[in-house]
Amino acid sequence: MGATEVTLVTYHYVRPLAGSRFPRLKALDLAVFERQLDYLAANYRFVRTDEVIAAYRGEGDLPANGVLLTFDDGYSDHFRYVLPRFLDRGISGAFFVTATAALDRELMDVNRIQFTLASAGDVTALIDEIETGIEEGRGEFDLKSPSEYRAELMLPNRFDGPEVAYVKRLLQAALPDALRARLAARLFRRFVTSDEAGFVEELYMGPGELRTMRQSGMHIGLHGNHHVWLDKMSRNDQASEIAGSKRVCAAVGQPETGFSFCAPYGRYNCDTLDLLREAGCAFAVTTRSAVARLTDPPLEVPRLDTNEVPKA
Ligand SMILES: [Zn+2]
């Protein structure tokens, strides 16, 4: 009889931070990642994505203390730093990739905002700029006043303090799309770089790297066509998002059904689950923080964040 639980762990950036161009980026330092791998190797058994999927189907057993490492957003970090270490240690991870970033080489909003925050230094200067943009935009868009936005959105969450959470909420969702795109682009140009295309080439894996990952035994999953909140979209728009995200399957040479999925920002609803089922999704992970049980629905499998797992 196999284990009834398995631990999935979520990672985003994994890179050497000291001496890097963005030392303040909220990334997991490579040396700390290696220590966490040592810890996990001593206390867990690494399992493969296909073993986890089979166990959820009742078609295979998992070992006790199984752990599956998962990586969101398709960063080049995963190819450059994670893949070689996984090959050395015989580990297979799951890598969830956003189609417009990997294939169309578009910068995701979430990254535009993260790198702006990492480069700007002082978050109050960023807030000033955004609030000035809100005041200027009040004739053109239906907007609240900055103090109303502050009252609603300047609150800490699981990962960020109130000011950083406020910037992210404004630029990711709260402001009208056209205004937040305009403000985020302006801030990115000012604080990070005017060469967005070059930045994208550096930041994300492309089709060639993804194929190499897959050929090296890594699992490639889908993470949206655009990196957006699915639960805010109509059912039709969600269906297009899921269809668009399946382009990654073709690009890496895997079947279009039986794929795995990770909703951007962990945001999904009942429509998302229906549409994923219709589209042939086999397995989907969330951002709910828990050790996964095989009794969890296979399209809503929880994960711990790397910060919730010991590093030594
Ligand atoms: Zn993501």
C-alpha cells in the first residue's frame, strides 16, 4: 500500500544573488536551494510528476515522504541552474510555462512589476509615481482616489508587506487594463531597462531550452497563455486562455491531452476546472499551502512554498 500523501514544493526564481544585476530580486539564492536539496534528499524521496499523476488515478503507489519540486513561470534560471543540479542528483521536476512568454517572447506583467520593485530601491517613490498616474488618469478612466485605493489595497499578504502588496495589486489587477499596462511599462523603462526584448531573451526559456528540459526527463506543464487571473475572466475568455496555453505542448513535442496545469497567481474558479477537464487536463496544482493528499481533487492539488520547507 502506497503513501496517501505527497509534498509538492513551489519555486520561482533560483539564482546566485550576490553580485547579480538584481540582488534585491525576491529570488531563492542558488546556494540556499542546494542546501534545501540536501535537506530534502535526507528526509524525503523525490518522485516524478507522472508517478504523482498515476497515484491520483489509483494506478500506482507513491513512496512514504514523497516530494515533487515544481517551478513556475518558465525562467531561464530553471534551465541554467536547476536542470544541471537535477541531472546530477537524478531528480525530475515539474516546470509550468506561460505560452506568451516562452513562445511569443512577451514580458509578463508580474515580472515587469517584480523587476521594477527590485530596481527602484525605494517603494514610496514608486507609489508616488503610480498615484500621480492615477490622478492624471481620472479624466480618462473610471478611477477611485489614491486614498480609496490605499484603504482597500494597502494590506500585507502571505508574501509581501503592505506597500509592496499595494503596488502589485494596483498594477496587476485593480487599475483598468490600459492604465496599468501604461504605468507598468513607464516604470519598467525608467527603473529597469529600455531594452525589453533583450530582457525577455535573458529571463525566459524558449522552445529549444524547453525541448532540452523535456528530453532530459523534466515534466513541462502549462501556466496560461497570458499570465492572468483566470477567475476574473468570462468562461469564453478562459477557454481561449487554456487553448492558447496548449501551444506549449506542440512546441515541446508532447501530446495536447494529458497535460498538467498551474493557474497563474493560483487564481481559478469552477469554470476553469470544467474547461480544464474538457481540454484533457490530467493534473493541476494550486497555491493552497498544504501537503497534498491523494483524496484531494487531482485538478486542485496543493503545494508548499519553498519558504515553508526547511533549508538545512
Ligand atoms: Zn506564475
